[in-house]
Amino acid sequence: MVDRLNYRIEVTGGVEGRFAEILTPAALDFLAKLDNTFAGRRRELLDARRVRREDLQSGEKPLGFLPETRRIREDESWHVAPAAPGLEDRRVEITGPTDRKMTVNALNSGAKVWLADFEDATSPTWHNVIDGQINLYDAIRRNIDFTTEAGKRYTIGDDPATIVARPRGWHLVEKHIRIDGRPVSASLVDFGLYFFHNARQLIARGAGPYFYLPKLENHLEARLWNDVFLMAQRELGIPRGTIRATVLIETITAAFEMDEILYELREHAAGLNAGRWDYIFSLIKNFAAHGADFVLPDRAQVTMTVPFMRAYTELLVRTCHKRGAHAIGGMAAFIPSKDPEVNATAIEKVRADKEREAGDGFDGSWVAHPGLVPVCREVFDRVLGGWPNQLGKLREDVHVTAEDLLDVASAGGEVTEAGVRANINVALRYVDAWLRGTGAAAIHNLMEDVATAEIARCQVWQWIRNGTKLEDGTALTRELAVEFLQEELAKVRADLGEANRLDDAREIFTETALGEKLPSFLTTGAYARYLTDAR
């Protein structure tokens, strides 16, 4: 606990090992300045989120492009800042948590960029949060290695990927750091500790402090980030505009404000990214009560080629390139297996996905495993040739309306028993792993993260609420879903054994997928117990 003139900073988590190197008095003071300055605005914006969601759910205020910001969208004269060092070429980006093994493997993967993830791919235990900061601190100073159980040692090579850190979203808090008793914004903890310790070192090495910003719902939330950047740079004497931020367009409301989001961040903006699963989850969450027209088929059938997803991604490319920003495609989640037939089929699907993105004008794309870096790189190498990006491909042929973005019925497809069971099975497996401290979980040859659990339970809730019929004509009721849940739980338990958190995972799924309302995981009793355990 540290007492300052006007406030008290308290670290309630354990300070083990090297944690004190990150949680220094100066770093905590920096966090306190940021949080004290912006806590009020953050709360106001979160309240505005809730009101807007209620309006959309009720249908009282339809979603559309904002009339009050029309001039920003129509003004052709403004552009974002030029690409920063290390971000000129982003043809392959790899994503993953900030544990030590992933840090070394991602930096050596051959990808141009590593999304060092404190968000959906990290289970936010206190250990994971601060250990991740230590690993990035060491990696930036080229003072990191990893030794396997077999005794093989790995170090960072001569041409590591550029690090782009992703802090947690505005809606989360870090309960282990408190100011006058209140928990600090998790966004500011992740951003602030990384920036405070590493900004000058990154600049000295010819790069800079770069960030991915998740879960933004509108341009006012982007404005808040921009003001945080301005203050952080001013406090540390870093030149204004040194920070670069890429925003994930992973909420349906943000899809209607891409221009405005880039405008608010324009002196710090690097691009936009198409975040597939969270985008679909956001759409369901906001329009779940709007009837059959907003009911989606099995998750596996909602590909990036269905019309409403094509509208979203093509609008993203056009918006970015009109403003001089990079457009980054979605994640290929496949994990190479020992089965050559499974690998061949999956890699062809990954290649087709990346060929579509490159053909549409994206400047790069994501993969979740080093084994997919060569496939993605090969596709973008072929399209880019000697160019670092496709900013010159303006896509002036693209014209997207509000109706196009909201045409969920265009997805077609069907809901199957296999699809319902897959959602339940994967959600149980993922939440179990997450509660045990693993945020990026390999499940059925795919790398799954928090967005997986969200869309899986959200779809089941929506199907039950709408009495959606399965392929054989049977309506999915709560009773039938409970039957499936018990059967899938038995299968997962047989695979994982008793040393797991499956009972908590079942409780969370039951409360957030099978109840009358669609609450957040954050409100469940099992999540509260997780927070108590997460030290």
C-alpha cells in the first residue's frame, strides 16, 4: 500500500518473484494519474453502452450511420498518421497470450507482427497479467528465452515480429490494484504498465509503443483512448503521435462508426481489424429479441462469405484505405495436427480464406499458430509482390448500406443437433480451461478464446428463446438443451478427468445460456469464485 497526497494506491495481489520490477512506485503513480483522470468518463461511457443496448434490444432506436457525424464520413481530406516503424508491412500477424513460451515462439514465427494479448487469449489471473508484463519487458530488451521439458532452449532470433500489445476492454477492472478502495480499469493497467516500462526502450530500438484496442462500441470510446494516449505521452515526455493503435471492429455498433473511430484516433491510428466471432456475438447480443430474422445458423456455417459479413469486411477495407490506414483480416484458428488428412483439408480452407482477404484488398491477416504463418505469407506475397501493403487499392466499387450490415437472414443455413452440441461441448471445454488459467485453448484442432464461449452460449440462448427448429423439425427447448448439456458434460468429463473446473463451467453455461435473460459471464457466481481464486 502506498499513500500519496490525494489518494491511496493498494496492490492486493501477491508480489511474487519479479513482480516488484513491474509494480514499482513510479509505475503505480503513473497508473493512478491515468485512472484518476479518466475514471469518470469511462463510467459514463459504460452507462451509455447499456442505454444504447437497451434501445437496440427494444427496437425503439434503429441502428444506422450517425447523421451528426456525416461531415466526417464525407470529408475526403483527412487521413490517419503514416505507418510507424515496424508497421509498414503487416502481411502476417500472429496472435496469442503473453506467457513466456508463446512470447518466444511468436517473435520467432516469421510473422511481421505479434499481437501480444492480455485480452481474450489470456485468462486474467493476477499471475498471468503481471507475468505477461515481465515477459514483454524481457523480450523488448532481448533478454528472454524458453527451455522445453526435453531441455531444448529457445531464444529470440535476429528478425523478431513487431510487438503490438492488446489491453483488456473498457468494461473490465483489475481488482488487484485499487485507488482509494476502487479497482482500476483493466485497460489502463495493461496499457499503462506496458507503456511506462517499455515506450522509451521500444523507440530506441527503432519501433514504438503499439496497441490493439478491443471491444470499442463507438467513436466516443475511441476519443477516450486518444486522450489517454495524449496524457501518457505527455507524462513521460514521449513525442505526441508516437503511439499507434489498431482498432478491432468487433461490435456491430462500431461497424457503423469506422470513419469516426479512425478520425478520433487519427494522429495515433494504424488501422482496423475484422474481429469475426466477437462481431457476431455483438450482433446476437443486441438483436437477440428481434425474432427469426436475426437468428443465425450453426456457428460453423457463419463464414466470412455470407452477405452480411462480406458487407462488413468490404466496408472495413474501403474505409481504411480511404484514410491511409491498414485493413487487417480475421484469424485463422486452425492448429496443425498429427493427422495429415485433417491438416491438408484445413490448410486448404485457410488458404482460401486468406486468398479472399488478399483479393478484397486487406493488407494482412491473422493466424493463431506458427504453423500457419507460411500459408498466410505465401498468399499475401503473391498478391503484394514487392509492395508492403495494398493501401492503393481504394475499393471505390464498395457501397454498403445499413440494411446490408444488418441483413442477418442472408446467412441462410440451418441449426442442427450437431451444431447445438458442438456449441455446448466447446463452451464447457473452453470455460474449464479459462477458469484454470488458460485463455487460448486448443479444442478440436482450433485455437479458441473468450469470444468462442460468448458466441457458443449466446447462440444456444437465442435458439431456445426463438424455439428454433433443428434440421429434423424438432424445436430446441430448454429441456432438450439441458439433455444435450448433460450428455456433452459426460463426454468432456470422460476426456478431461475429474481434476478440472467443469462443474463451474456447467454452472456458468447454465446461467448464461439456459436462463430467461442473457447475462454476462461477469455476473455469475462461478466467475465471482474465479476472481477470488485468481491470485
